[in-house]
Amino acid sequence: METLLLTEKETEQAARLLRGGRLVGIPTETVYGLGADGLNPMAVRAIFQAKGRPQDNPLILHIPEAGWLERYCRDIPPAAWTLAERFWPGPLTMVLSCKRRTARELEELKNSPVCSRTHFGPRVIPDEVTAGLDTVGMRCPAHPLCRAVIAAAGVPVAAPSGNTSGKPSPTSARHMLADMEGKIDAVLDGGPCAVGVESTILDLTCTPPRLLRPGGITLEQLEEVLGEVAVDVAVRRQLGEGERPRAPGMKYRHYAPRAPVTVVKGDPERAAAYIREHLSRTRWDGVICFEEFLPLFTGGDVTRPVMSLGPAADKAEQARRVFDALRAMDGTDVKRIWCQCPDDGGLGLAVANRLNKAAGFHIVGV
Ligand code: TXA
Ligand code: MG
């Protein structure tokens, strides 16, 4: 299959492909997504195949406006509307209860002519999207091209991050093509992603609401609106044998380049010094460090892959760069990767979470 690279002017074509049950790489403000019509079970199945994604990992649905929540969700708590008003369109995914069909609606469906877009399950969203859960993740993205495509397609778009399962998420059309060329119909180029890490996932089916994945909206921002917010244990540490995360995707090895990663956490000066001390004197060790410390690792007689995460104090820049830095290491022949890491404040929680997962939680404190 040839994968078309579409430009802004070809948004309509991207929407037509989605409506026709095809897969399209779509830009969002967080990361690129691998989109399909979220009401078409066959199209959604194709997402899992293209990514190599485990079947038990549900997808989130992208909608053009908060008003669409009522089409697909039930028992929507008032907090969901408050959050939508404050943070949508934007990098927040809310987990809500799925709307169910009445017995009569189900009966009517069964008597209607069968078409490939129809599914007969008890929930209005196909089980292919929710992995059979009774809840669904809903997100209203902010990227103008993304919004235009969803509005033109007129359907909720199911989209996981557009990477091959387990790899760092794509933050440019180039990343998206690197993983999906030949496997999907098109990629819509919307430029580099402004946020760079995925959306924050908040479960609103429990009290207090629970942060399942840190992302573009910070924990502090959520607390400001909601008061108390619980933080799922899977956000900060690796789960033990038999422990089940509430976001099924959090249990998988993720974001990982080929070479093993060691995260060195703590005061930036001390962390940089630690890495410098433990770095092998060969070119087989790669480094991802804050901008200020680049001179410590470049120059000298060994040329090794070194990527900047951006300035130590600029977490927004670190979020934009983190996946590109991890991906860049796969373009080299490094055998080990050392990595600096921000503290957990603000966007640091999301950046640190991605780095820690890339490292399989192999973290050294200094
Ligand atoms: O920013 C984002 O959220 C991007 C862009 C494309 O919108 N999408 C994204 O999707 O990151 P994905 O599939 O890579 O990550 C979604 C996560 C997975 O870990 C999944 O397990 C979790 O959300 N998830 C989806 N539905 C859920 C549900 N009903 N309950 C709990 N977790 C859910
Ligand atoms: Mg993902």
C-alpha cells in the first residue's frame, strides 16, 4: 500500500478516507494519532493490526466538541463539564461510562439492513474501541487541522498514538511515516506537535477523580479545578506481578528505544556529573541531557550520540523534545543510553513518566 502524505489543503481527502473506513495519521497538539472511524469495527481492528497493539488495550475517541459527549457517554458528572469548559479543546482525556442501547434500540438494529459500519453490541461504541470495558476515554483535541478533519468526517475518530506498539510516540509527520509507511492510507502533515507528550488521562468514574496518565494538562491544573485528585500508582512506579493498572496501556513496556535506558534523577548538576563519571569512554554510550550540559558530553576524542532535552528549567520544551530524542537514539548504534530527567512538578511529571517507562523504571537517584 502506498501511504499518501497529505497537506493542509487536502484535509477533505483525509476526512473522506476516514469515512471510507481507512486509516489516516492525524496531527494533534500532543502527538500524531493513528485515526479511524470510531464507529466502524473493521476500521478500528485495522488500527490494532497496523500498530501491533495488544487487543486488550482500549482506544480513546476524539470528538469535535464537548456536546458530543452525550452521544456516547452516560452518567456524565458535573466535573466533566467544568473540565471540558476549562481545558477543551486541549490535551485532556476523560474516562467516562459508555452509553448503552435500550432493548428496543438493539432490536431495531438487528432488524435493519446489515452494513459494515453497524455493530450490534449493547454499547453505542464498538467493543473494538473500548476493549469491552464499560468506560471510554473521550478527548477533544486542539490542533486546528485535527479539528477540521474530525468535523469534516462527521464521526468520532478513534486514535491511539501513531507509533508501532512499544516505540516512542510520533511528534512529526516524519516520525509517523517512519513507523507506518506502507501500512496505512495517508498521513496528514500538521507540522511538529506543540505539546509533544500525550494527553492527560483522568478517570471520572470514581471519587475522587483519578489521574491515570500524566500529560499535557498538569496535575496542578486539575487540582485547581477539582480539589482532590488521586494519582494512580502506575504513574510513578512499575507495577508488581499481578497488579493491574486502571489504564490497561500503562502495563506495557513503552516508549523504548532499542538500547536500554538509565534515567539519572536529581539535581541537574549532580546528575550530569554522575553520567559523565559512569559513561563508557567509547562511542557506544548515548546521552540525552539538558541543553546546559551538552559541552560535558560533546567534544573530546570520542564522538557519541548526544541529544538535548532543552534547558533544565524549560519543561514545555522538554515535553516537545522527549520522544524525538528517544527516537534519534534508534538511528545510531548505541548500546546504552544515559538520560537526565526533570522533577515531578508541572509538565515534569509527564516527561519523567515517559523517560522512566522508556527505561523500564531503571532509575538512579543522585
Ligand atoms: O494525546 C493522546 O492522548 C494521543 C493523541 C493521538 O490523541 N492518543 C493516545 O492514545 O495517547 P494511546 O492509545 O496511545 O493511549 C491511550 C491510553 C492507553 O494507555 C489506554 O490503555 C488508555 O489510554 N485508555 C483508553 N481507554 C481507557 C479506558 N476506558 N479506561 C482506562 N484507560 C483507557
Ligand atoms: Mg500510545
